[in-house]
Amino acid sequence: MTKCRGEIVLMFEVKSYIQQKKQVIDTSLEKILTKSQASETLVKAMSYSLMAGGKRIRPILCLAACEAVGGVSEDAVTVACALELIHTYSLIHDDLPAMDDDQLRRGKPTCHVAFDEATAILAGDALLTLAFEVLATIPVEDGDRTARRLQVIRLISRAAGYQGMIQGQMLDIASEGHKLSAGELEAMHRLKTGALIETALTCGGLLGGADERQMSMLKGYAANIGLAFQVADDILNVEGNPELMGKAVGTDLEREKSTYPSILGVQAAREYSTKLVQSALQAIETFDKHADPLRGIASYVIERRR
């Protein structure tokens, strides 16, 4: 009973941490958009998707990683916002009729439904390019910090591009109607979902001044959490509550997509996600209390309902 109570307390603290950081990110994103001088319709479409109430897991992981290695999270906010701009662009494009043709996202009509397909495409394009404009606003400082910031831009570019997220989406489309092996499925999701999540953590570590040993531990955590997040998403698509999730469930089965529940079964997929979280926690077990947010988020990833 004590353990159960401890877990409840931990989850409460994590939720409070997530809410606090989410507020920081949301406020910063709103400021970024208010500076835009694009057409009113385009900015409305960008804001419609960006400020629709997302979980902000990627930017929060970036801030938490920065803190875990002894950095100040405020130093990572700009990069964290850029990550969320890229993530939102990918959702807008994933929802398009040529891709997944989804009608709901975050409890609201998807961007192409609320506006039109052309506007949604342009809004996604605008958010992606805005992300790199935001990254370029980071002041040039001393040599080491400048080198780290350039590395951050390179890592994000790779994770979001054809060697990362876009390649993963391409593999996902090509695999519809085909049964993938567990290894093929993992390779696809490490690109489609894992790449940006892993990069969020790596960038947070870089911005926090992580040394080689700390970076190695963060990468171990990131690799496991990125995949655990996707396994949890696959399970939610089978048995999640559409009202809580803000989007339809059962769509993976309709599109004949290979998922962890379809390959392993729901219970085995759930056990696999737990194993991944345990591996993530082991990777950062020598970190001090500053890594507690990362520990809490690890459990949150597979226990969330949306």
C-alpha cells in the first residue's frame, strides 16, 4: 500500500511539473506567433493547430534534460519551442487526406477540415520554417556554447528530415496493408516518433552543458523513452477513450497498420512498454534529484490516457 501511495504522489508531482513547464512553453509559443506578419488566415491556421492543447512532451523533455545535467531550463526554452513547432507541423501534414486523412486532432477538427487543404499545407510549411528562424535567434556567445548551439540545429535538422521523422512517415505509409516484423516496426518508429523525442533530450543535455558521460546516459534514456511513447500510443489506439484523447481510436486497424498490439498482443505490448521504461530509468539511475522530472515523465509516458 505504501508503494502504491508513493506512486500516486510521484504522479501528482510529475503532473504538476508538466503543467508548469507546459505553461512556460505555451506562453513562449504565443509570443513567437504574435511577432508574425504573415496573412491573417495563415497565422490563424498556424495558431489553431499549435495552441490546440498538445501535451508538449518533446519540449518538456528538452527542459527536463537540461535540468538533469545541472543546467537552467530557461536556457533551453527557445530550442524547446522550436521542437514543438516542428512537431505540430508534422501533425498537420500527417492528418492531410493524402496521408492519414484524420478528421480530429486534440479534440478539434484537424487543420485541413477547419480551414482547407491548401491552407493546412502552408500552415505546416510555415511552422517548420519558423522553427529554424526561432533557432537562429539564439545569441552568439563564447566559442563552446556557440558550438553546442550549432550542434543542436544540426541534430534537430537531421531528426526532422529525411533521415529521421520524414523517413519514418514514409516507411509507415509504405507498410500499410503489410505485416511487419517486430524489428521492422521498431526501426520505423525509432525514426517516425523516436527521432524527435531522442533529439529533444540530447539537445537539452547539450544546452545544459552535459559532459560525455552524462550525454551517454541521456541517450540511453532517450532511446527507450522514444520507443515506449510509441508503444503506448499504439495501445491507446486500440483501447483509449476518444473523448480523452481528442481523436479517433481504432484507426490503425482500419488502415491495416502494423502496431505493437497487432504483432505482440495488447498485454505483451503493455509489458514491453514497461520494460522500456525500466531500461530508461536504469540509464539515468546515477543522476541526482535534478533528474527526478525525467524519472517521473518515464512513468507518465505509459500511464497517460491521451
